Amino acid sequence: MAKRFLKIAHLFPELLNLYGDSGNIITLARRLEWRGLACTIQEVALDDTPSFADVDLVFIGGGSDREQEIVARKLQTHKRDLQAFVEDGGCLLAVCGGYQLLGHYYQLGEDKGKGRDMKRAGRGESMEGPGEKVEGLSLVDLYTDRGNPRLIGNIIVESDLTSTPVVGYENHGGRTHLGSGVEPFGRVVYGFGNDGTSGFEGVRYKNVLGTYIHGPLLPKNPGIADWALAAALERKYGLASKIDDEASNDAVLLEPLDDSVELLANEVMRERLLSGRVKER
């Protein structure tokens, strides 16, 4: 029997790779490899014409306002293809700026094109705005407007997708508001999340996951990586691809891996934050 594999499309890594977001792609590939499964990584550059017909998993990382605007304009011509991919159960992971792209629109800061947004963000200063409203892809019912101050710091989220709390880092001026028919990625235990007030973080719709969590997300949270891989495998092969100890003749199982190092790092970070030993605010 031929080795089962996934094709992963990494959209615009030359523009969208804040805070090590490309580490998410490495994590997905390694977790397949360690299980004897294979994958091909298609890096889609800005000058390429992407096709999602034979893609199993799409990843969109985070970028500055200027880079998000460039990518949003590029993807408008492929909006229907992406919508068809999502509605057919395609797995899509989107982080920060990529998350904002999923919705109907997002609001930029006034000085988006002058490179000052990220300089101020690094110092924790508030943003000027609002600026131009950029049309999103309308893959998910949500929108993002501009708020002050920026929401910056470590974050802990409890999610139904994994038994272990999710940890990471957020840095965003946007306030994302979810519409009907979608649910949040999880509930904020520590940090800000979508808007700093609702207590929710990220979004889930079908096999789409959007989140503000950088760091990158998947190396620190292997349960989320396995959720995405299982969803993509099940769609491709029409078989149960869940983590399970009982094999069957018609199952593509994600065998458990030794994640002791990753889970220990996750636990240490949670303990430091919740004990107050990390002073952020």
C-alpha cells in the first residue's frame, strides 16, 4: 500500500512569518514523518497562482498591516477557490494577520505603509487609527476593527480541541468580533484574546482554525497540530484519522507520540504565568 501523505500549502511565507510562524509548518511535517506518513510543502509566493484543488491543508501566517493588505489584495482573485475549499471541509490554519484575513474586513492603522506600526508595537505603544478598511475573504463570519492599546503578552487558552491548555504569545491592535454560525477557538485563561473583553480567543468553523497565538502555535501545543493533521487525513481518505489506541482495517490512525518535552514546556509556562512570576501587566 502506498504511503499516505498530505499536501500542505504555505501561503506567502516571504511576507507572513512574524514570531516564527513558519515553525508551524515544520511541526506539521515532522509529526507526519514520525508516524511514517509523508507530506509535500508547497510554498506559495506572491507571484504564484495558487490552486487548492489538490491541497489538503492551508496555512496562513501573520504579518504587519502593510503585508496583510498586499496579501488580501492578492487573494481576492482566489476568493471563490478558498471558499470552496473551506466549505468542502478543507483544513485551514490562520494566525494573527492570517486570522483577520478570514473575515469580511479588517481596519488598518493610519500609518500602515510607513513601517511605524511594528516599531511602536515592539515598545508596547498604542496605535493611531483607524485607517483604511481592507476587504477580507469572507471565509468565516467575523470582522476586525481597530482598538487601543495593542493587546500584547503571553496567553493561555482552554480549548475543546485539546485536553492541554494552549499557550503562546499575542500582539495585535485588532479587535475581532465573531458572527453567527461560528465558535471561538477557546476561552481565555490568561491574556486578552479576540478583543480583550469577551473572554474568547480565535475562531472555529468547519475545519478552519483562526487564532492570534504566535510563538509559534504548534510546537508548544502538539494537540492542536494533531487535530489539524487528523482533519486533513480524514477528508482526504474518507477514514477515521483520530488518535486512537485501537487499530482497525479501515482507519488512518494518528499514533500517539512522545510529547513529554513539549508538554513540560507548556506546563512550566502556564505555572509561571498563573503564579504571577511573570510580570506583564
